[in-house]
Amino acid sequence: MAITTRRGALPQFSLLPLPLLLLLTMPMPVAAIEWLVQPSVRLRESYTDNVLRAPPERARSDFITEIAPAIALIGSGPRLQVHLDYSWHKFLYVRRADTDSHQLRAATEAELLKDWLHLDARASVSRRSISPFGPQVIDDLPGTENESTVRTTSISPYLRHTFRGLATAELRYTRASLGSGGDLLSVRSDELQMLLDGAPRGSGWTWNASHLARRTDDSKLTPLRMQRSSAGLRYPISSKWSATASGGMEREGYVSTSGQAPQGRFWSLGGVWTPSPRTSVAFSTGKRYFGHTYSLDAHFLQRQTNWQLSYNENITSMPEQFFRLGDRDAANLLDQLWRGLFPNPLDRRLRIDAFLRYANSLGPERGAINYFSHRYFLQKQLSLTMARATPKSTVVAGFTALDRTAQTASGIDSGLLPGVDFGSEDRTRQLAGNLGWSWQASSRSSMTLNAGYASVRSLSVPRRDSNATVAAGYSRVLQRKVTASIDVRHTRHSSTRGGNYRENSVSATLNMRF
């Protein structure tokens, strides 16, 4: 379902996260907080030869005028971290009705009572694909029947205190909600988590224990309750190696298609290798109620290059995936690399946001495609992210391979995906790769190149869809706060079920900061 608003509609500032706004009005040590408020407006004129992403015989060209006011708010202090990036996009078309959209990414972390009371709050608004098959979201093109707007919010107050010689204890409550246009998805969850982390003085080994209880209310399902209790141990074998072990009990609460209850004991054994402060590799193998499991988390930091490799297997749902703010891995890698180039953390955050926002506006999605579903999945994901930064250029590359196997019946999703083969999402496999490059040609001009590819294949019915995008741009600083740019883009979509299309566009942009 495409979500549009009428001509002349005003931006809905109520979309801004209430928990964040309340937090900003609370008494804080203002002198210790550094703030950066950056309003801006983007004016862009584009031409596309396939505005609706239709097959060649039905392709229609159009001119698009975009007006996009935005605001970035960043606060950094010893007891408060705030990051808000909000924009409203108004699209004026020559041959079709005007539309608008909102984009929001906001997060805050606050210490309200020193060493005791903390608060986390997050919110996001974005356009998302309803199905992994068919046309995918592209920022400046109007919505198709395969997309909708997703809004997520979460607020998490928690108590955390370190009892010297014993452990660090944390008690956290999290309320999260997700909604979409047309009420396709409406989910709310309440979660209570207790954590204990101990490091006996002088012994070298550490231990942990946790208990998690969650209730999930989905508008299309009966309420689900899950519980998980675990304990773990990390023991140093040498200065570079440590052994790890964990075990516990879990109960997921959903009704499995296998007829077996999704619950039971679990365990894992593994190790951690830290040959240097810049390199770490953690790995494990174990068993849960659905079978054997494996995990890997590796980090390698050089002076100009940062690598991250991960593999994990877990039970998840699509609402849970939507709650994760995207590009966190790439943002963290860039933050580490750009510290020497941009020492000011606030300016560095703005540059990271601008770099990733440009890449994400092109489509296809960076990494795996998350789509609308009320089902639970066994997800196996391999991800590799690399970032390289020099005074003249920045490169970010990523690769993702993902396998999802449904654990619950497909009938609940029949209303979401009327144009997709029944059961096509019982098991899917995705491959995605992205490359972004930026080169500072001079103090006033720069060039960018982005390429992305994503394919999704159904292993339960014969279908495979692929999406690819290549884009290049040139920008120049006209004045201290005024930048002009020219961009070209080529996008193509192919499917074994038809509906193939190509789209080419060129745009001129003027970006003004205030």
C-alpha cells in the first residue's frame, strides 16, 4: 500500500518522539553538554524516465521538484547523549499527484541519577517494503503498492549500579511500539530484563546471569509471552585467549508449525582471541531447541581501515528487525576512523549521517531486506562491513547473506501480500552487497560513487527477484553554508515472475544550512 498525503499537507511534527522531547526539558548539567543544532533545506529538481517503476511498455517519464526542510540535533555530555535527524520531503510532480514523506532517526541515552537511574529512548520513521519481492523503495520516487510508512518508538528506563567486589546489577524495563500505514502492522511489547555481571577482584575470570520476560501484543495474533534465563562464564587461558561457556532455559511462546513446543534448555561453548587492542575474535557453538547453533563476532582496526565480520543464528520477527536502527555497524566503523580527521564528535556525527543518508536514498536497501510479516523466523545471517578513510577519500563496503525459515503458519500473512504466491516466504535466501565511495577533489568540490545489489530467492516456490543500483554525483561548495550537486542514477529490477523494469534519473540539488 502506497502512503501519500494530499497537496499542501503540512509536516506532522507530532511524529517527533515524545520521550526525547520530555527528556530535553529535564534538568541536566547544561554546562557540561555540548549542543549542535543544524537546520537545513534541500531543493532538488529531478528527471526520471520511469517514475512508477513499471515495465518498459508502461514506463512514464516525469519531472520531480523536491522541497525538504530538515533539522539535525546532537548533544554530547558525560550524562546525556542525544542524536536526532529529521526531515520532511514534499514531492511535486508534473504528471501525477503530489506526495510527501517523513524520515526520522532519533536516539537518546541519559543518566538521570548518577550511578543509579538511566533512560534510553529511540524513534524512527521510514518508508519500507511490504514484500521482499517486487519494486523496492527509492527515496525520491513515489510509493508503489509494495511500500508503506513504518513508525517505531521505544522507551527504556533502567537501574544500574556497581556493587564493589560483587557485581554490576541492572534492572531494565522496555516499552516498544510499531505501527504502519493502513494498520498493516501494529505491534506493542513490554519487556523486563535483569542482568548481573561479576568480575571477582584479582581472579581474572568473569561471570554473568540474566533473566528476560517479554509480552508481545500483535493486532493479528493472540498475546505472546517469552522467557529466557541464562548464566555464563569467561575464563582466561592466556593473555590472548579466553574460554567461554553459557547455558539456560528458554520458552518463546509462539505456535510452531513443527508441532513441537519452542522451548527447552540451551548451551554454548566458545572462545575469545584478542591478539592486540585493535583485534578481537569471539566464536561459539551450541545447541538450542531448534538445533545446533554457531556464532562469530570479529573486529579488526587498522590506522585507516576497519573491518567487522559477524555470523549469528536466532529466532526473530519482522517487527523486531524494524526496531533496529539501520547502518549502526557502518556508522560505528566510520566514527572510529574519522576521529583523527574530524576530532569534534558533533561535526563527525553530522558527516557520518550525510554520508550514509546519501547512500541509503538510492535503493536497494543496505544489507538484508526487512518486510511486513506477523510470523516468526529462524534467521541465519552473515555480515561483513569494511570502512576505509583517508584525508582525501572514504570507502564503505558491505556484504550480507541471510537465510530465513518460517517457524509459524503462513495464513496470517495472506492479507498482507495479496499479490505474492502463498507460502513464498516460508523460506527465503537473500544476498546483498553495497559499495560507497567519496573523494574530496579539493577543499570545495567532491565526487561520490555508490553501487548496490540485492537479491531475494524463495526456496519454497520458484521465484527470485533482484535489484541493482549505480549512482554517481559531483558536489561543490558555493558558499560556506550552500552546496550544489548533480547526480545520476541507474536502477533495474528483474524477477522470474515478470515485472522487470529499468529507471534512469538525473537531478540537480541545492542544499542550504542555517
